Amino acid sequence: MDYYQVLGVSRNATEKEIKSAFRRLAKQYHPDANPNDPTAEERFKQINQAYETLADPTKRQLYDQFGPDYEKYAAAGYRPGQGNPFGNQGGNQRVNVEFDNGAFADLFESFFGGFGRKAHKPDSTPGRDIEQRVVITLREAYDGTMRYISKSGQRKKVKIPPGADTGTKIRIAGEGEPPMMSGGTPGDLYLIVEVEPDPTFERDGDDLIVDVKVDAFTAMLGGDVEVPTMTRPVRLKLPAGTQSGQKLRISGKGMPRRKGDGYGDLYARIQITVPKSLTPQQRDMVEQLRRSLQE
């Protein structure tokens, strides 16, 4: 399975192009959107697997170098740019392996069993940590949410706390790579949160910004307008002479702070609207108003 083909992107695709392709395909093949298509779920899994690999720079480099089996090399401690320990470059070339006490001999033994070498004492080196992206909505970030991770056929529920933001790391102890040798402990799994853009609210740390449309007369004279929040709409009193683009603060209506210290603020960003058409009488009245303001 070629992850680039799964997402329909080129091998030199940017992170933005990969993310865009993932969102489009995930929406298209989501099982809930295809209840009568038995192949949609498998396709959806492939799309998620491809994105999880290509969206992570380190995993992507390993995949580009070693192919679909890159996880085997990652588990062995290989990093991007290192040679393929299983490669046979140039056809029937002979490979001489000297079994000494070095790190490569230990690595080779871990794959091929040591070919008669004496057993080492247990190695307490822990397994590698794993990072995995998890995408949530702004609503889920506000309320807190749950995600499930699968390992060895078992599902484990993970809590994402309220206030999580893009880049938030959630540690799940012992769910990383297993140790290479007996006696070691598994690494940890880190979920890296990514919050999707919201169609209504713009996030700025713990604060939120929302565009509020206001007619020209209310902006000039002042008045009450309704402002959406993450819970329920609130009324905001506009002062006379409010300008387009002006931000008015509503305290405590932003995102929950992760340390539990209340909420951020919500800023109503005013967008003044004007009528698209006027009757002749209305036009005359507006002309009179304009002349009076210019005097």
C-alpha cells in the first residue's frame, strides 16, 4: 500500500496538501456517510493510517526510506538517513558481519537471534516513545472529549481535557514501543492534539473571536445586538459610533483554561452591513442624512 497514492498526493507534497487531502477523503469515506458501502470502513482506515504516517515528519522520512515496513526500523532505533540493515545493495554482494560487543551486533542479534552467541543479560533500555496526532473540533476542545486507541487488539479510552489546543500533548504511559530486550519497559504514547478550524469562532489562545454583523444605523446610534457564544447567545450593548472591525470584549466567554483557572474572553468583531438596495424615498432620506453630516 502506497500512502501517497492512498491520499492522492505526490511524494513531494507539502504538509498543507497532505492535510487538505486527508480532510477531503476522510469526509468522503467516513463510515457514517457510507452506511451501505462495506468497503468504506477499510478505505477510511487506510486514509487514517496514511495520514498518521505522512503528517509526522520523522515517520514520513522513515517511510520514504524504508517503505511500509518503516515501523520495524523505527522500533529498532533507526533514524532517517541511516542505512537499511536488511538491504542487499548491488545484487549478490557478500556481507561480512563481525559479531562484537558493539551496538550494531546487539541490533543484529535482536533481529536474527544471535546465531549461537551467548545470551546477554536482560537489557533495561525502555522502548521508544510514540507520537500520534488526534484531530478534534473546537466544540470538543471546549467541552473535553474522549478518544480510543487500539493496541494488541484492545481498545483503551483516553480523555482529552477541556481547553486542549493545537500542540497539546497527552501522555499515555506504557503504550509506546515495546522494549527491544527483555527486562526493559515499554515507551510512552503521546497524543498530539490538532484542533480543526471552526466556521464560527476564531481561537487566539484562551480567547475567542466571533464576527457580528450590525446594520449601519445601530452602529451609528448604538443599541443591543445578539452575540453567539460556545454556550448560548448573549446580548451586547453597542456604544454609539461603533466602527467596522472594532472588537468588543465579553468577559469569561472564551475557552476554558487548562489549569482550571476560569475561562478566556470572547471578542465580538463588528462587521457593519449596508442595504443592497434602496427605494427612491429611502435614497432621498439617506442623501439628506449625508448632507447634514457633511455640513
